Amino acid sequence: MLKLLENIYSHSLNTPQKIAIVDQEGNRETSYAELVAMSGRLATWLLKQGIGKEKIVAIRVPRGVRFVASRLAAMMIGAAWVGVEDMMGEERITYIIKDSGADLIIDDPDTGKSA
């Protein structure tokens, strides 16, 4: 995972405007600079919530920029992460979050979904 972060940082410094992510519909493009900035803001917020090394974050946002930024933020601060999706069903999501021992859940503010 360290290599992934190194590659993303390298792109954000050398080619900041290069597109890192395009959403599934093709409507939104996010550059490496934007992705690193978004991940950094979220990493700072996670640290303020007491999340860091040896902590676990459950990520419950739709696949896309926010999902990737959330994963990168967790990696930046040394936290582990587990991804859950609505298609898994509430019972499975609840089980995964409980079984993982997640210390915090990042959910989707657009849908209000929370585990």
C-alpha cells in the first residue's frame, strides 16, 4: 500500500492536473491534486476523531471518488479499512462492521446511510 501512496503523491507533484479518477457515469473527473487534497482533509479529520495506527475504519460510501479518497485517507494515517456496500444488505453490513471491530464509520452524507 505504501507504493500506491507513493505513486499517487508522485503524480500529484509531477502531473497534478492529470486525471486520476473518472466516475462511473463519466460526469466527474478528479485530478491527482484534487484526490490528494481530498484525502488529506479526510485524514486530518480522522486523526481529530482519534483514528490512527491500529484503528479500523468502515467505509460505507458508493464506489467513486469519495470511496477512493476515504481508503487513501485511512492508509495515510496507518489505519486499516473495510469497505461495505448497500448491495450487501443491512444484516451483512452490520455483521462486517461488528466483526471487524470498526472504530469509526465513514458513511455517505448524500443518502444518510449509516451502519
